[in-house]
Amino acid sequence: MTIEVDRADVQALTADGAQLVDVLSEQQYEEEHIPSAINIPLGLLDRLAARLRRDDGVIVYCYDYQ
């Protein structure tokens, strides 16, 4: 299931154990990312999704160019 969340939701969800996943490139991740986020570039997400702790929730994010 996919839902859109705001900053307060992210803070509450991560406090409850949700895992943050930054899907930008490794270079963009190194330049700036949310503390505690792991990096799985979008092109690798399908192959590496099994490593995620799905029972705790997963928040996937990237930069919004709008």
C-alpha cells in the first residue's frame, strides 16, 4: 500500500520504527539525506526490497523537483 505522508507523519512513523529509504543516486544521497535513512537507488529497489523491515513500515522518499 502506498500513501503520501508529511513531515510530522514521517517523524511519528520513524519514532515507531519505520525505516527510511532514500532512492536517489549514491552521490545525491552522500550530498544530503535524512539522518538514519538508508540508500537504495530507485533502479535497485526491486532487487533489494527483500532487505527492508516491512513489518515496521517503510518510508521511501526522493527529492521533489516541482
